[in-house]
Amino acid sequence: MKVNVLAFASPLHPEREWRRRLEEALSSLREAGLKFEDVRVVTSRGVAAQATSAIVSGVKGTIGIILTGGTSKIAAMALKDCVKPLVLVALHEHNALPSALETTAMLRRELCPRLTFIEGESWAQGIAEYLRRASERRQQLKSKLALFGGAPTLGLNEAGFDDLNSKLGVKVVEEELKEMAAEMKRVRNEQVLKVATKLGCVEERVKEPIRLYLASKRILDREGYDGALYNCFSLLHELRTTPCLANSLLNDEGYVAVCEAEVQSTAASLIATKLLKAKFFISNISAVSSSEIILAHCTAPISMGRSVEFKDHFESGLPVSLDVELSKEPVTLFNLNKDLAELFVVKGAIVESRLNLERMCRTQVKVKVEGVSEVLRNVPGGHLVLVYGDRVEELTRIAEELNLSVRLYK
């Protein structure tokens, strides 16, 4: 497996103090199956700039070896645009560890480096295994998604679709709503009736939402998309129907469908589908008590519930939204933060579903969570992605392999 390797040393430390340890480290990395070009030792800002320009693309990650103290700033400069994931390796001498910790702190927001040490006989093998797992994760997550309704307006410090692509390899391509409208007209009435019959509801109000679902599926399959992002309120205005049912049915069929076209929830939904292999419910945090959170939205996959009822959309009154009766069982709630650098994770348990509260989105669940006030102080936004079961350990491991920091509430 081919990687980039850079080493960092301060000119205050004579080369004789660290050269032997560097050669031993490089030998261990090669024995672990890692391949790399001649390693440049960066000792100044000027050399750091040269090293950055020499970084090779098409590799499986980057290893930065911190040999001495006094190197954190030049290491951060040289590594800030490196090929991810990034592993920092520190010696237990020459003040290398404090510099490695400083470098980690400087790069945490963008790269969240994995920090390891040269000790024992298996440290290099551990790095090689980590880079292999991380490469596999990133390949699994790699996706192409269709955007319907245009990109949402971004808030302060909020990642956009370009960030989603650069950080996680997820490409978003906008499709014109006029093409969607034309595709909906091409859907035959008998195709709509077949889906309606399967859903157990042949009322007139479900027919346009079903038509949107079938048209979406045609576009996704024709263009090779892995899923769809719906900027919902643009669709409500232009098409006069909701994408709630389309979201639900597409997710049930293994596509990734995301309401509101929100970037952070898109990333979390892809993690749920492609890495956890789980059905997911993107939910609003709609109300709280001292020990419970009420989550509500209109797009839960029907397969996640014991039953489903079709209701009018909460905000617009248009057809149709879903009230899915979710099971009373343990759940994990998670999402990425606004700049896609940190994964927020909390455990809970559904204690009640189908609450029938009028002034909320239609699928409603009451989730018991420890430390509600602390969770609310740190939650990364108004949405949480819900999956069944205790998936905390898996998500923690996934975050590490994607170079994300973790904020965990057990």
C-alpha cells in the first residue's frame, strides 16, 4: 500500500540525535507493507513549502513522523493539504511528543489526525492496518447523489457540497426540477396504482407523491446515482407535492434519500446506510423534558415501523407525510457538526411512538436520554439521525477511520 511519509525535526537538534531512529522507523513501516518515496525531513518553513508541493496524490494516506520538539507549526503547514487519512508518529524523546500533540490540535478541525508512538514491535503494523481499514471505509462511503430543488442557503461556518466531496468523497450533482416535472408526467397511472395498492392506500392524495417517487427512481437509475437530496420547500413550491414518501420508499430500497438537502445529515445518512448497513430516520429535535427528547419528522422508512398512516404535510398542508409507528427499543442518535469535523453520538431508547401531536412533523417518537440538558448544549444542530440498536462502538471506530473527532454521550 502506497503512502506519503514526511518527517519533521528542529535545526536545534543535531541530525545525529534523530537520524538512526528515523531510519529504524522507516524500515519498520516498509516491513509492515507500506510503500513510499524518499522521505523528506522538514526543518524549516521554506522546506515545509517545498515538501507540500512534493506530496504525491493517488496514495492511501499520509504519515507524519515528529522527530523533535519545535516542529508543530512547520508540520501543520506541510500537512494541512495532505492526502487523508493522516497518521502522526511521535518519538518518546527530544520533546517530540508535545510537538506532535500541538500539531494534532492545529489540524484537528480539518484532519483529526490519528496519533501513535514508536514503541514495541507492532506499531508500524498497527498503522498499516488502520490505513487499510480507513481506505476501505472511504471507498464504501464514496457516492454520487442527485440534488433536486437547488442547494440550500448555508449558515455561518457550515460546510457545503464541495466540502462533502473533499472530506468524504461524496459528489452532489444538481438536477433541474423541470426534468423532474417532465419525468413525473411520463409515469403511467397504472404504475402509480400498483405502488398505492402495495402501500394499502389508493386515495387520490397519495398519487402525486408516488409519481414523484417513481420519477426520482428513474432519474437515479438512469444517471447512476446512489441517492437523492430534496430541498423540500423548493419542491413544495414548484411541484406542489412533498418528497416525504419518496424519501421513505427510496431509503427502504437501499438508496440514500435526505430531506432538506442538509449537508451534515447527508454525511450521517451515508454513514448509516453504507457503513452501519442500517435504516435511518432523520429527525427534528422538537421538544424536550428533563429526561426525554421528542423527535419528529415526516420521512421515516416504512420498514422501520410497525405500521404507517398517511397524513397531510405539517407546514404546508400538502399531501403527503408519513406517521410511522417506530418500535420501542434502544436507539443511537448521531450527526456530524456543521463543518463535518466531529461526530456527535448519544444513546437512547424509544419509550413511546405515534404521539399524534398536531403542531409537529408527523412521525413522532419520545426517546429517553441520559443528561438531556448536556446533550442539548452540545448537539450539532436541529437534526439527529436515528438508527436502531447500540451502535456507539461502531460509530466511534468509523469516526477514527474517517479522521473525525467524536463527542460521545453514553
